[in-house]
Amino acid sequence: MNNRQYYVYILFNKKNGTLYVGVTNNLVKRVWEHKNKVVEGFTQKYGVDKLGYYEVCANINSAIAREKQLKGGS
């Protein structure tokens, strides 16, 4: 049985600014990585590092489906 939790999260850089939607199984670590610009890419380039929202999902498939839903604006 898999007791791992997955998180869908939304980061932002400033009020009415840029948003980023992602999925992780370790929310604390992932937000730390964004804040400390550990991984090169979109969030580093645009300074997106403030956690605005997250949801807990029971499995990776539901987390990915929810991420796609949020990115699609549904």
C-alpha cells in the first residue's frame, strides 16, 4: 500500500503577477527549491517563489489530472 501524498501547488511572484502550477510529493522541499532558485527554469527566470495555494492528492494520477485542470483554467 502506498501512503505517499502528492501536492498540486500554485506559486506566484507578486500580486497580479506570474503564476506557476506544479506537482510534487514533498511540498516543503519543493517550495524551498523554488525560493532558493536551486533548479534553473521558469520559476527562477521570473522569480516565482511564493506559495499561494496547494491541494493534497491521494495519488500521482489525481495530482497530475488536477494540475492539468488548473493549467487549463477549468
